[in-house]
Amino acid sequence: MGQAIGINKAKPVSLKQVEIRDNFWKYYIDLVRDVVVPYQWEAINDRVEGAERSGAVSNFKIAAGMEKGDFYGFVFQDTDVAKWLEAVAYLLISKRDAALEQVADEMIDIIGEAQEPSGYLNTYFTIKAPEQKWTNLTECHELYSAGHMIEAGVAYFQATGKRKLLDIVCRVADDIAVVFGDGPGQIAGYDGHQEIELALVKLYDVTGDRKYLELSRYFIDKRGAKPSFFIEEAERRGWTSHWSKNKIHIDHEYFQAHLPVREQDTAAGHAVRVVYMLAGMADVARETGDQSLVDACRRLWDNIVSKQMYITGGIGSMAAGEAFSFDYDLPNDTVYAETCASIGLIFFAHRMLQLEPNSRYADVLERALYNTVIAGMSRDGRHFFYVNPLEVAPDTCEGKNKNFNHVKPVRQEWFGCACCPPNIARLLASLGEYMYSVSGHTIYSHLYIGGEVVLAIDDAQIQLNQHSNLPWEGTVRYEVTVDRPIAFELALRVPDWSSKAVVQVNGEAYAIGDQLVDGYIKINREWVSGDVVELVLEMPIMRVRSHPLVRRNAGKVALQRGPLVYCIEEADNGSQLQQLLLPQDSKLEATFDNKLVGGVQVIRAEALRLQFEQWGAELYRSNADAALEQENVTFIPYYAWANRGKGEMTVWVKERI
């Protein structure tokens, strides 16, 4: 274990302190409340015609003795219910809804009946394989499932003050503390899929019981230690596999168990597991002051964002194992970039901001949020992407080449493995938690999202009313209300997409000078009610190019304006998008289109299209002359693609010098 240090941590602002009133984001939050959560409740109850069966709710009813039947779904199917409950909790914090709360309470009653006397809670093993509990942690997600239910229990208690689900998950965690450890008869191991680590820290935060924090640290410390727990477990089990009749194959990198976590410096293996693990590591580091965990988090952060992250904030480039592959390997058409992985990256970034407020973490949080996360859900809230490609040709991904079959050209109604839809719901429902943090007398504003936040510093109440025109324009305004004059520092992030920032306080220019620290403009003064801060961020259309070692993007360019990455789609530009070239000196113009996908700012560009009208039937020709014809093309925000039917799409376009 690492040496403990004093960390000057920033404290996140509770969702109870924030009310979002933002033209862009209110649509999504209302969508989650009015459509997504009700739709997902129908889906996990198997009442959506044409969608894949879930079985998640019925499994709990069967385990509770309320219904007859067999377990259905994946071994981790319980987590769909847990994440749904967590999303409901966040919605109830923002706005009480008696009918929704009653539905949730009734589901919690069922969960309570399904829990075993020991505290154990997992419908797969209760119904189908009670004799196999805790025998295949490598594959069977028992601690992962418990972690998601713990998160739900904490959130629901914070939302409603009701202890029933919190008491249930405390018994779950207490049982885990009995089962796991280095004592006689205990299991000295950890789960194949990280999640319990961050969940236990949340449980510690709300209960104050330090054993939950220590249990989280135990699982982190054990991972990657020698001898291999997964191999020892497989030997005890006779090398059987949950997923097939074949002998289990253990790839330690896939589970991030190839080295102790403090010795890892390259993100490897299943992408969601990596960032969930790192979120838990950052949590434990924050609470214990473990510098070695902080150092490991920084190294792995740097590797992910500088060598293994897509321009959209997607991570995990390889379909095999839903995993990281190697540095700079970022294919666009066979990409995986699971929605859950970007959500996990946001969790990690949020926690790094608590360890050390630095705009680089908020920049990535914002990138993943505005691009991959909301791209993962259609504008109707009823269709979802699991995989988030940066290049799509429907004939290819629906064809016979199985290397592309994981890529879908349209969003799906539901999934048998439906981790992403409820993950999107719980993130968007809790969006207010990601906007601000407080460290001493400094209030950090990480995201420019309109709304109101109420804080307390030195027993003074501070209200900030933020007005934001993002993502379309870079103007932000803060109106300050305090119950007495008070000195504090307001820290405003300068995003990596802005070439210049200008600040005015009460109509007078504020000299930024050396007040730009770690990417934040710090305004330190005594504030009184009526003070107004205005921030103007230049928002040019940027031509973005990849590192030369990203082979797939050589000679290509992508467009970004503000936090939004743009793409071209067949609906606007016809098919065969690979024939388009964007000259370096072509004119780019941003204009608002009220009719397109709820109203978006598009980029019009003068491009060239290769013409092969005289080619003929030959596959290869030595005398093939291609003419270039001028063509006006339209780029739309990446998040908005695939809302107008099936068609081609690409983010990266060939560039003509």
C-alpha cells in the first residue's frame, strides 16, 4: 500500500444544490424523466413489443418467491434494475414524483424479499446456481452486481430519506466483508469486473462506516497480486467456464490483473472495467491520501487521453473483449467505443477533478458527454447505441464481413445485455453533480450549463445563477446573490477548444494575467448581491488532425466547434462519402438549422468529390483518371447522426492540400 499524504481535495456539489435550466440540456433531462425512465421500466418488465427480452424484474420476483419460472438473461441482469433505480433517485432529487416513487418503492420491496438471510443478493445464483456462489468471480460479476445495487441504495436514500434499500445494500456489503479477506475461511480475491470499489466508497460516504472504505481498498490492493487469484480460483473449480463448455481462458490484461494497480502505466483490457477501476482508485486515494494511487491514476489517465481516446471521447477501440488494443490504434469503422466506457471515463474525470482541479479533466468529461454519451441515445429516448462508430457504411456493417457486425447503422430498441441505456439515464439524471466543486474558498465551474446552484462558504449562503449559450455560442453569464458580503474565488474553466477568453465583472474588463491557473480563470474578490460575471469564449471552427501515429487518420481532418465534434451523413451529402475531400483553404461557415434534429448548428463547407463515371467494370486500372467536382457539404454534430434513417456517416474526411 502507498504512503498516505495530505490531498487538498475539492468537494463536489450535491445534486440537491443544483437546478438545471439550460436550453440544450433541459431537453435531455426532461427526456430521461418523461420518456427514458418510463420506457426502460417497460423494457425491464418485458413489455416493449419487438425489443429483446430483459427478464430483469421477473428474476427478482422469482427469487422473492412471488412468481414461478427460471432465471433469464445474463448473470449480471440484476444491474439493469439497479441502474434504473439509481436514475429514478436522481430524478426524485430534482423533482418529487409520488407515482414514480411508489413504483420504485414497490420494486425495492421485491428486492428485499429476494435478499437471502445472510445479506447475499443475486438473482442468478439464488434461482439457478445456489451452490456456485462466489466460485467464479472471474466471470460471474457477483461483486459488480452488488456494487450497482449499492449505488442505487445510496442514491435512493439521499433522494428520499428512505432507508429500506440502503439497509438492504448495507447487509449486502456486510456479507461481502465476511466472505472476503485474508482471514481463515475467507476469499482472498476480487471481482472480474470492477464496480464494487467505487460503490463501497459511496456507501462509506453516506454511512460513515470505515469498514466499507477499507473493503474497497482491499479489493484494489489485491488486484494483480501474485500468485494469481483467478488461476487459483479456476483450479479450485476445475477450470470450468460460465460462458461455454470449454476450459476457461484467463487473460490477466483483460481483467487489469496483469500487474498490481499501482504498477500499471498503460490502459489495457476491457475498457469499462479500466475506468470503473480508476474511479474507485481515485475515490480511495481521495479518502486515504494514498499518493501511489494518485500517481497511478495520473499515469493511466495520460495514457488513455493522449494515446487511446477517440476525438469523440470514446474509448476501447477493439470489439474483441470490448477492449483497449494498443497506443494510437484508433480504427473508425471497426471501433467499439462502448457508451458505458465513455460514461466510466466521465466518472473517472469527475473524481480526478476532486483530487486536483485541472481543466484537462473537465475538458475530457465535456468531450465524452457532448459527443459519445448523448450520441448513444436517439432524440426520441427509445433507441440506443451500444457501439459508437466514427465511420459507417450500412452495406458493410450489415454484410458478410463479421469484423463489422458489431457496428449498427441505426440505434436499437433494447439489448439482451442492456448496460448502456440505464447508464445513460443515470448519468443524465445526475448531470448537476458534475458542474461545480468547492475547495476551501474556491468555487470551480467545470461545465457551462445554465441553472442555479446554492452553496455555503464560511456560513454564508451563495447563489450562482448561470446562463449559458453553449454548445452553440461561447457566452456565459453568472449572477451572484449572497446573504452577506463575502470573499471567495470563482474559478472559470477555459476549455481546450477556445482560442481566447474574455471576462468582465460588473461590466468592467477583468485582467486575467497570472490568474489563469491549471486552466481556470480565478476571480478573487469580495462579492455582494447583484454582482455579474460575463465570460466570452472564442469558438472557432477547428480543423483537427490526429497524431501521425494514428494510421487510420493519416491525410484526414475532422471538424470541431466548441465541445461538439462534427460528422458528415448520407442524408445531407449523398452516399460514397469516402469520395469527398476537404481542401485546406475551403470556406467553413457555421449556421443554425432549426429544422434539423431539434435544431442544431451545422457547418457548411466547400468540398470536392472524386468522379469515376468512366471507370467501367474493371477492379483495377492503371489509367484511371478521376475528375474533381466542387460540392457543398454539410457537417452536423456527431451526437445527432442516425436520427434520420439508415445511411453512411464519417467523422474523418480526406484533406486536400
